[in-house]
Amino acid sequence: MTAPARRIQLQENLNRTRDAIAAACADAGRDPGSVRLIVVTKTFPAADAAALVELGQADLGENRHQEAAPKAAALAELGLEPVWHFVGQLQRNKVPSAVEYADWVHSVDRPKLAAALEHARKMSLRVGNLNVLLQVSLDGDTSRGGAPIAELEPLAEQIAGYHCLDLKGVMAVAPLGWEPAKAFALLRECSEAVRRVDPAATEISAGMSGDFREAVACGATMVRLGRNVLGEREAMA
Ligand SMILES: *Cc1c(COP(=O)(O)O)cnc(C)c1O
């Protein structure tokens, strides 16, 4: 159960965040309906995630399987089924369980991970394909996740040959120390390269609490916001 005061706070934060996204769209001359808000609930309790769904927030994100799986199960127990977006680095041994709750995986960045997702989704009893985005390492430092830019087209071609994955587009996190506008302009070029392989892969997942305005200006179709809606996180391990 969520305390009434927390629920009111989440409602206010959601309203303020949706207004800010709409304003960023207006500044960019874009339709506010062209940007989907994903609220990243990592480190916050399942009760907060449940309250957000009850407040009408349909898309939630998580970045660690160990936390996402029990949270998704807790919400399902309450009869709440948000669209779950997995946005963090994913180990192959976690893939069979991740495909059971994830509707989207934003962090596909290597051939073996794509193959494991295809296999696991094929084995799963879940109906429908898994939506995937190719995560790009814009600065080539792949330790934080993401494929080098040169590997995007081969990965897109690999996934185009699959039956249980739908390639939807690209995702990135602005590299540390980069101007967000420069990062997201480069991501847009990556999106164009991927769309030359698969014209349906039109989604661009970019923008966090500190830089979503720049991402919207550069064409983001999905923004992933945590702190703006839920508040500051405790220091993470
Ligand atoms: C945590 C996280 C976010 C949200 O970050 P905030 O700064 O809280 O908005 C977005 N994307 C990824 C991949 C994350 O891990």
C-alpha cells in the first residue's frame, strides 16, 4: 500500500514531468503524443511502481534483472500489468527469466545477447514478439553497455532474420562529459543507419531526467525518466 501523501507526490511529479515533456515537444515543433514517457522505477519499491500504474502511467523501466523480476511479479499479483522496459545491461543467463516479464529490451548490444533473446522468447509461452532496441555506445567505451557504431548494421541484419524479436530502433545514454545535444545528434544518425536496414525501426530511446529536453529536440520518441518522477535515489551499490 502506498501512503496517501506519497501517492499525491507521485501524481504531482507525473503531471509536472508530462507538462515538461509537452513543453519540450512544443519547443521542438513536435506533437506531444510523439514522445512516450517511461518511468524508471529502479531502487524504488514495488508500491511506488503500483501507484504509478494506478495513476495511469503505462510504461515502467528497470535496469537490473534481480530487482525487476520480483517487482514485475508483485505488480502482477495486484492485477497490474504495465508495459515493462528493460533498460540495463543484461547477462545471457538472465535472459530466459527476463523475457517472461519484459515487453521491451532497450539494451541489445551484441550478437550473442540477440540470439539468446530470440531463443528464449521462442521457448516462452508468452504471446507476441519481444520489442528490442539496439543500444549504441556513442563514445565507443562499451564498458557501460552499448555496441560500437560500426556494429549496429550487422546486428540489425541479424535481428531482421529472427521470428520472435521485433527490431524497433535505437537507444543510448549520453556519454559522461559530452554535450547532450552532440550525443543525441549522433544517435539520430545511428537511427538513420539502422532504418536503412529495417525501415520499421523508428524508435529512439534517449533522454534521462537531466537531458530529456535535448533528446526531444533531437527526435527522441521514448524518454526514460526516474528521478524527475520518483525523487532522488539512495546511493547505488
Ligand atoms: C536510471 C536510468 C534512467 C533514469 O535516470 P534518471 O536520471 O533517474 O532519470 C534512464 N536510463 C537508464 C538506462 C537508467 O539506468
